[in-house]
Amino acid sequence: MTSDLSDDHPSESLFEAPPMGEQERMVEAILFASAEPITVKQLNDRMPHGCDSAEALLRIRKRYEGRGVHVVKIGDAWAIRTAADLGFLMQKETVETRKLSRAAIETLAIISYHQPVTRAEIEEIRGVSVSRGTVDQLLEMEWIRFGRRRMTPGRPTTFVVTPHFLDHFGLESARDLPGLKELRAAGLLESRPGMGLDPSGPSEDEYDMSEEPEEQSELFEEE
């Protein structure tokens, strides 16, 4: 099995590392107890000197294949999550705790497929204005965050989805999002004019890549 964790292997240490079986137990315990996905670097920082968290992760992931829970990659981090085919068992809790308006669902879908996208672009795609409350709700849920500024007049802030959003829906990256047909079949998108989700968004050349995202209250000032 090839690994995308090779760059994260720790350097050689003067200390003797615990046996790999013990390292697996340590990594498994950390993943189980962590409320959020955790990176290989974070694992290595917690483990004794000389441990190879990346290798332990690969062994654990293989051991959990076919089980009720899997070791999954979420962005650059790792977590223990329910197997995808058993997700229906958790459906009731998800529906009860995550009630989004149609406007919020459509806004989230547009951001997912067009990121990074500005508020004005979201409104253009939806064909209606985006209320302050809709965006605030998605920000509070930590499903979206502020992205880089667009290199256009006014330098508007963009929005992108977060690792928390990917984790909630069991996605490794935004590339794993379902197609438009699946979204409409699930009732998550209305088939109305103006509600388009062409994944080919603006070029990165149109964005300021030198600045970190900056939250701005004036972005949603009342007109």
C-alpha cells in the first residue's frame, strides 16, 4: 500500500521508540479521544521520541477495514469515523441537530462548488440576495470561513468550506462532493433558472494570495 504520509515520518532519534504494536495503541487512543481530526505532526508531537505515527496510522487503517468504524483522512488530518454504509444509523440525530433553511443549503452548496467565492457571486448564482443571517449561521457552524481577498475593485472577501464541513459529510476534500444530479435528487438544490453550480470558478490569478483571511464586520453592513 502506497502512502501519502511519507513526508511526515519523524527523523531518527537517539531514543529507542516503543514497539510498533504499542505505537499503534497510542495512535488509536489519541484518535478515539480527539474531538477533532488530528494531523500526523500533532500525533508525532504527542508520541514518545522516535515514534512513527504515519506508519502506525497506515497499520491501524488497514486493521479497521471492513469494520463498523474506519480511520479516514479529512483534509490533512485523520480521525476515526463511522463506516459510510452505516451512516443511516445516525441519520435521525443529524436531521435533528442540523436544520438548515433552503437559503442556507443553497448558499453552502454554491460555496462548496465555487470556492473561493464572494457574496456578490453567490447572489448572482442564486438569483436572490443573501441575508446576513444565512452567512452568519454557516460561519457559526464552522462549515464556511473567510477566504482570500479578490483582486478586484473593493477587494471583496471570499468564502470557502472548512475541514469541519468535510468531516461532517465524510469527505476527504471538496473534490469528493456529489454531482448536481445527486444534490437535486436529495432535494438539496432547486432546479430553477439562475441556480447554477458550474464547478469552474474564477482563476486563482484573480485573488490576492499574499494575505491571510481577515474577518470584517463591514462585509455585511446593513445597506
